[in-house]
Amino acid sequence: MSDWKVHRSKSSCNVCQCEIEPGSHFWSRLVDNPEPDQESLLRQDYCDAHWPVEGESFCYWKTTRSEEENKGPRMLDSDTLLTLFRELPESEEPRKLNFRYLLALILMRKKVLREYQKGAAVLKLTDTVEQWDIQIPDMDSDSRKLAEEDIGQLIVGLPESEAVESLRPNPEVVS
């Protein structure tokens, strides 16, 4: 997983190459990279006119291009993260399992999801409408660190060290 890196939006449509204007909605998806020696996931952005597209996606989401371009990276909004979480299929594949679990933790931290029942091997979550049972992956400290870096680079777009810190709970907050 250490080579799983996803680049930020290119601010142009993957089909027509038109610029996605600041404040405009657009679609992003992650697909397996066909190049064997490249990143394992490739980000593709699309304007509304060229969405949906053919082919299998690892995941996809609708978002808005920031009007404040050079303000630095920031996390996707809660609605986009929840949509992404809902669209992710349940999987036994470790990469997807770890991703979905960490995304669930982020949504819990943002108070979008909450635990409705305590369980040992399963995280039982709800958003007041739906309920999900999320398998808690068996990650050692190295696997957890790599998974934190992966999701941090994907969602936040920060350098690895900053991304990891952004996903860790605030030690001053006691729940």
C-alpha cells in the first residue's frame, strides 16, 4: 500500500479537456491504473456533460471546485464523504476494507455517523436513516500507518506526515 498515491484534481474534464471553473460541480472517480509501473489508482475528473462514464470505478464522488485555489489542501466536505462512503461496496479486499473503515472513522469524528451498538469485531453505525456494519480490519501498527497515509493523501491531499496527523484524534478531546 505504500505506493498507493492519488493526485489532486487537474481542474479539467478527462473527456473534453474543458476547464472546470471555480465554484462549479464536477465528478471524480478512481480507477485502476492500466500502466503496470505507475500508481495503483488513477484519479479522473469529469464535467457534468460527460458524466456518467463507462467502465468500472474503485469509487466516485461529486464535488465542487474551490473558488479559493491557492489556499492549500482541505478535506472534502461531510456530504461528499458520506456519499463516497455509501457508494463503496462491501468488500473483503484489504485495500477496500481498510479504506471503508477509516472513512467510517472520519465520518464518526465529523459526527456524521454514530455508533448505535458496541461490538467487538464490527463497527455498527447509523446516520439516522441507514445502518451499516463495518468490519474492523486486523491491522498491525505498520498497516495502520500505511492506511492512514493512503486515505490522508486521497481525501486531504496533504504530505504524508501532515495527512497522518490530520486523521489522528485530538488528544485534548475526551469523549
